[in-house]
Amino acid sequence: MAVERIYLDWNATAPLMGAARDAMLEALAMPGNPSSVHAEGRAARAVIEKARRDVAHLVGAEPAHVTFTASATEAANQVLSPVYRMGKSRVALGRLFVSAIEHPAVRAGGRFAADQVTEVPVTRSGVLDLDALSAQLAAHDPADGLPLVAVMLVNNETGIIQPIQEIATIVKKCGGLLVVDAVQAAGRIPLSIAELGADFLILSAHKLGGPKGVGALVSRGETLMPEPLVRGGGQEKGHRAGTENLAAIAGFGAAAREMTAGLVERTAHVSALRDRAEQAMLSVAPDTVIYGRGEARVGNTSFFHLPGLKAETGQIAFDLEGVALSAGAACSSGKVGASHVLTAMGEDAATGALRLSIGPDTTESDIDRFLGAFAKIAARRKPAGQAA
Ligand code: PLP
């Protein structure tokens, strides 16, 4: 008999919401190109502009400041540019500073050459080392071009929330620009680009119940914008050319709208389930290490290590029990690499950690199923020091 599956890997991707699916199906039936001036074109344009308002509202931004892209990765490649434009003038950015725990989409450095990128360390608690950032920025000569700093708001592995406002103060003091990857934060914590003090936010639809393959670059203003990455027909005010993916953008807007409404209740539901899971894990296996437990974290994520169990083995064992969770970050090859996040935190990354990540549709009985599997797997593991 097939085992009923439980999906607890929302940080890898969230299931498509009903509202997003409905909006996508409606958009798929629309014949017009959003750039056409006839009625069909205008109807398609209206769908995009509605989605733009909904995505802007999710992050407290102006709709005019939302540029749709094909993914958060594309938005990162667009914004991490050594060349910006202020009207017709060219502005050179001299160096990119990225935190050591960024997602590979940002860590890869966008269009900066490798020798123009500086990594900013985190402390053992997984929070950006603010003194190190201040010292690195102080050592940067602004005559070489403005500094660009990229720090994520919520880490995809640990769920730890970074002190973006404090980081923004440091960055502004040095005349720099701040890019915040808000992919794992949007829809999970209240967001306002102005309150954060960020110049740019990066978003992805598929982490909040929208479709895969659509993201956004959100800017605080419009004066200083990165050189476009995709040039062509001038769509998205010239910031991202190419006929818009109407259905995906419609789905993104619908998901953003749903996630903005009822955020507080949803967060309370998700945090209560995650906290119950963690307490039960610690009572079944008191040696379980839960990373970032004492830090500010989003309520849906638990990143844990069971001594004597390799994360890769653990992931397979959970999968066989019908529970989908992840061993650190999913990489495109499907292989589990050592977590650069754990390494950056000074932890032993060799045996890795497992990530439980849940969402608003997760139920008490899903958590019970997870805990049942956890108890079995914890009982089978090798004594500490003999991870298998
Ligand atoms: N940033 C973070 C923190 C992520 O978790 C992800 C996805 O895993 C991305 C960026 C990339 O998003 P996308 O899949 O839209 O390129």
C-alpha cells in the first residue's frame, strides 16, 4: 500500500495556492500581448498591473517600483551589477559585499568579477557580524565606486532573521546601496522596504504559494537603477525586456494578495506547529541540536541535527516514511553538499542538518506523522561519533 505523503519542505518550494492557480488559468485563456494597444492587449496589461499592485502591497512598496523577472535568481543577477544608471548618467559601483550565508543566487555575485566581491562573516549564532561589516566598508575607498551590500532578510536553511535595519544604518553611513533577498521572508513576516532601509528587495513567487519561474526586483525609488540584464523590447520600463509571463505574474499577484491578508493568524498557526515539533523532538532525542533556536527566526523553519545520523541518510529515511523534508539546501543536482551556512556559523558541516519547513496548510496530523518518523529514525541511529 502506498504511504500517504506529507510535504514539509516549504522553503524549497510552497505548494501552489488555489487562488494562484485560478488566476493563472484565467490569464492563460487571455489572447492579448500586454504591450498591444487593442482591447485584448489592454486586458492583459490590466492583469499585470493588478499583480504589480498586489506584490508592491506585500512589501510596502510603490507599484511603479516593482519589476517582474523570471525568478529571484534573475532579479539577483540584475541588481548585483557594477554599473547603475541615474537617468542618462552611468554610475560605477566599486565592490560587492555579500554575507557568507546568502543563497547561491546572490553568493555567485551577479555581474561582479570574483575579485570585486568580499564575503562578510556571520557570528556563531548565524547573524551577520556587524563589526566586520563596518570594518570592511571603512576599508573600502569610495573613490573606487560606491559599495553594494547584499544581505538576506531570512536565511533559507536556519530561518534566522537578520538585523536589516542596523545593517542599513551601517551601509548608509558609507554611502552604499543595500540589496535584501527577501525570498524567505515575504508572506512570513510583515515587510516594508522603507522600514527595512533597503534600496532593493528580491522576491520569488514560488516560496509564497505562487508559481515557479517568476520573481521580482523591488526598488525603493527609481532614480538609481541597475543596468538591465535582459535588453530588448523595453518591457517593464526598459528594466527587463521580453513579453511578460502573464499567467505566472497573475499567479504571483494572487499569492501575494492571499499572503498579505491574515498574515498574523497564519504565522501564529505555523509557529505553534513548529514549536510543538521542536519540543517533541527534544523530548524524544534530547541530544538533538536545533540551530538558531535562541535567535529571531521565522516561525515555519526548524534546522536540526541528530548526532549519529548523516543528513543525507536522514533525508532518505524520512522520505521512505512518506515525509518530504530537506537536508540543508536543495541543490540543482539533487545532491546534498556540505551546508555553507553551517560552515559560516563555525559548525561542523560534514554530517549536515535536516530542515523541516512548513506552511499555512500544514496540520497537527502532519506534525504527528513527522514526529512518528522522527522517533523511529532517532532510535535507529548510530551512537554519536559514528554517523551513518
Ligand atoms: N534566495 C533565497 C533565500 C532562496 O531560498 C531562493 C530559492 O531557493 C532563491 C533566492 C532563488 O529563487 P528562485 O528559485 O526564484 O530563483
